[in-house]
Amino acid sequence: GELSGMEEGFWEGQEDGTMRWQLRECELRRFELEEARDCLRGKHVLFAGDSISRNLYLNLASLVMDGWPEPKTIHLKDHEPLSSEHGHEHCDCFIPSTTAHPRDVPVKHNRFFSLPTHDLLLSYIQVRGDYPIVGRLPRACRKSETGEGACSLANMTRAAIAKDIAELKEEAEIQEAETDANFFDWKGSVEYVFANILPHMQVDVVVFNSGLWSGGLTDQAEVDAMFAACRESVIQRGGECIWRTTTKRLDHSAPNCTKQDTAFLWIDDTVPLQSAAHYGWGVFDAAGMTEGLERDAYWDTTAHFFAWVDQEVNNVLLNRLCPGP
């Protein structure tokens, strides 16, 4: 049946030391390679937000490319794109080596994965707190570093992004070197991106959360503007906007924060949950799902889960997007 992502469940230990998420009231469908491809066939799913959002995107892209990654995989912060004989990724990325403030030297980490056989596109747009979001247009119309381009945001289409990925792969230029931190074609807030870029990208599903990099979204007017923009750009066009609740992170301010005695920090989602209810968004309760996990589910000392956790979260998301009989 149809799932909302808010159902109660529990973690069940596995022989390999990982755990699986099970529902209390019914059996949860397990998605593997072909089932996930069929589920997402013809869709454009966009993850927008923090590094947890990026890891979920990478985990799902890995699944539809070649299958779930190894359970103890960690998703590092490098820019090496995913690529296999089945699908390819383009990383529109620039993380400067300088220690300059992100407002002065924008950090760009947007990713796009295409599976042509299933007309499937997965995207990730980085939202780093209230810092500006920046990115580039597809190469076919991208402006040069020195001159004004002849194209606009209207060229940021789903078809153009997929074509870009294919051409970059064919020319063995998946990863392009960048030397100019200001080399971007568009720049704006979350509201700006949702209102002005998403309609051209023809996004079917948006999964959004930036709570861990922003310390929580607390300005009601600002959050309302974001959620209203996604409603107009996606929901009113037949798509879905989903707020992924903010998962807990390790609390470094707590005394004796060690692997054996770990304290966690929770982010208040009250404001985005109110906006979600008002503007017709769905809610995917990743925070409630992962609430019972302990330190050994994290591969680092901040907030990042091993791949087996991301897999279970994405499996519930797929159940939500593609309900069974």
C-alpha cells in the first residue's frame, strides 16, 4: 500500500553488523536495482540541501547505476563523478582551497546523474545554510568567463542536463578543472532557485533539508517563501515537494563526547513542519526513523551515516514514491 514515510518502525540487526528498518504494521518492500529503476523511470528527482542530502543522492544514484553500495561505504567530499556502463554523473563543483568566507568565495557542489535507458535523472543542489547557491548552465549555452552568454535560465532544462552528461562522458571530460571561484552562471537563495530554476529543470520530486548546515530553519517568513516557491514550481505542476526531517548529529559541545559515550544534538524542525503543512508539502520523517541509531552508525564525528543507513532511508523513500499493491 501507499506509505507516507511517517510510519512507526524498528531496527533489526543483521549478521554483517548492519541493521534493517522494518515497519511495525506491515512488511516493507525491499527495492533492488531493477525495481528502483522501474520505480524512477521517466522521473527527475532533486535532492536539495546539506551533506546528508548529498549522501542520500549519491546512495540512490549508486543503486540505479549498479546496485546498492557496500554497507560500510562512506561518501567522501571529493568531486569524482559516478560512472559505469549504465549511467554517468556530472559534478558541477568548486570547493576552493582558500579559507576565504563562503560569501566571498562561493562553494559550488551540484551533481547530476543520468540513466538514459530509463529516462531517469537524479540531481543534487547544495544548500549551505544561508550562503548563496551558485551553479552553471549546460555547456551548450554556457557563457564564457569573459563575455556575456546568449542563454538564460530557460536553458537549464532536464533534456539539456542529460545531454551535457552524455557529451562530457563521450569526451572524457566528466570532471572539469576550475580556477576561477566566480565562474558560475546563476546565483541566489533557496527561494530564488525553487522559483526560477526548478520549473525549467522539470523536476517531479524535490526532497529538501538544510537543517544541519543552517542550525535549523527558524525564520517563518523566509521558510514560507521557500515552500511557497516549490509549491508553485513543482506541486502545482503535478509533482511533489518533501521536507526530510533533520537527523540528529553528534554534539561536540557536550563533555566526554567519545565513541563510547556519545551525546547527540537535535535540530528543531517546528518552522519547516508548519510551512510544509500550510503549503501542501509532504513530510518524510528521516529523523524519527534514525532516532534510535547509536554512534556506530556514523562513519565520522559529525553527522554522516554509513551507506547501510542511507540505503534504509532511501528504501523507505522509494516505497513512498512507488507504492506497491
